[in-house]
Amino acid sequence: MSRKVALVTDSAAALLPDVAAEHGIVVVALQVVIGATSYDEGTDGGATPELVATALKAWTPVSTSRPNPDEFLAAYEREAAAGATEIVSVHLSAELSGTFESAQLAARQASVPVTVVDSRQVGMGLGFAVLSAAEQVASGASAEQVAEAARARAAATTSLFYVDTLEYLRRGGRIGAAAALLGSALAVKPILKVDGGKVGPFERVRTSAKALSRLEELAVEAARDVQVDIAVAHLASPERAAHLAAKLTERVAAGLSGRVVLVGEIGAALGAHVGPGMVGVSVAPR
């Protein structure tokens, strides 16, 4: 009899609740602190992208925190009690959050073996990796095979994004090498890339229109001539996101083979660091 593998991730994966439920994926929420109030991300009554965007525009302090290890341990034990004999836990880049470390700490106390994977990705770059892992779970693969599927998909994925300002990333300490752009932030519109698990500068463009056009070109280049999944994310910028998705649907039609370009607001926790106006794209070869 094949081992039963459970799959856990965090809310930074940007998976819709019905998608997570359909694939049996357990999602542990990151926390978003707005003013003096702490919210879970992606839960009923929790932090929403709209709530975060409104707070940022009003200069209300917004911060984020990783899930407590106890929350991961509780999730692992629920899955073990339900019959899982092994667990694979796939998470937001350890370079950007302590979420991976929390999962590791919980894994050491779990009653069944837990393989914790650092995706070195964010948003749907992580989400696509988790969905690939879920396909392996459904096929009866081992925990090792499930974890490797997540790692491989994440490593092959290109995640790029445009922000109106680097101020929010600067505040959260999430820009690393991109700090070099701060001196000219008002004169340029930066395109950033997730590289090696970190967010860093990729190109500088003079206007937002040129930056979004360049983002389109870079996504098309990343898609190459292979089958891909594509997701466009935004914060308080639905028109920009819809336009980019429509252009990519047209230009990468062969690689999509009828699959839709996913479009949605970025999660509240990630949104707190990129700010309103952000548009990002993840291109994940299948």
C-alpha cells in the first residue's frame, strides 16, 4: 500500500480557497498587522489586499509576521490524525520570511516525518510549485518525489514585478540589492526579479507605461516555446493587470494551449511590502 502524503503550504502561495480544497492542500496563514490589529491572511475576517492597500495609502503602519511554529505543528498533527504518514511542507522563500524556519521548527516535533521545502519563490511562483506537488500527491508519489516536484517547478519559474515606488519594499527591508535604486527611485520605474530567493533589481525604465510594456516582453521571453502556466498579480491596479493578462493570452497562446492566464490581487502579506500599483507576473514551465 502506498504511503499517504499530506501537502502543506502558507498563504503567500496565493491559492484560492476552493483550489486548495480541491487539491487537498493545507494552507497556514501569515499574519498582517495593520495599526495595532493583527489579522490572519486569507481567512474569513482576516487581512485582505483591499484592506492593506487602503491602509498603505493612508500611511497607516502595516507589517507582517510569520506563522508561529505551533500553528504549523497543529496543522501537521491534524493531517497525521487524518491518516497521513508523511508530510511535505512547501513555503515562501526563506530569504524573505521566517515562515520556512517556523515550519522547520515544527517539523522536528511532528509525530510523522515532515519534509520542509524552501521554494525560493513568492506568490504564484510558490503557488505553481505547490500545485505541481499536489499533482504528484494525487498520483501516489513518495514524499521525496512530491518535494522534488515542488523544487523543480519553483526553480524553473520566472517571477518579475513592477512597483510604482520602492518605498514599501524599503520599509520592510525586502529589497536587498535593490537598495541601489533608491537614490533614483523618483526618476525611474523599477522592474524587480526574484533571483536566488531574493528580490533584486532587474531593469530601470523611465515611465510606468514603458515598464509595463517591458514586463510583457520579459514574460513572453520567459515563456519561450514551451508549455507554461502564467499568473498576473496586482495590488489596487486591476486595469493594468487585466491589460497585461490579455496581451500575454494573445502572445503566448501556443504555450498556454487554451489554459487561462490567472489574474488576481496579490496576497495581503506580500501586498504590504510592494504597495498599491504593483503588477507582477509569474511564468512557470509545465
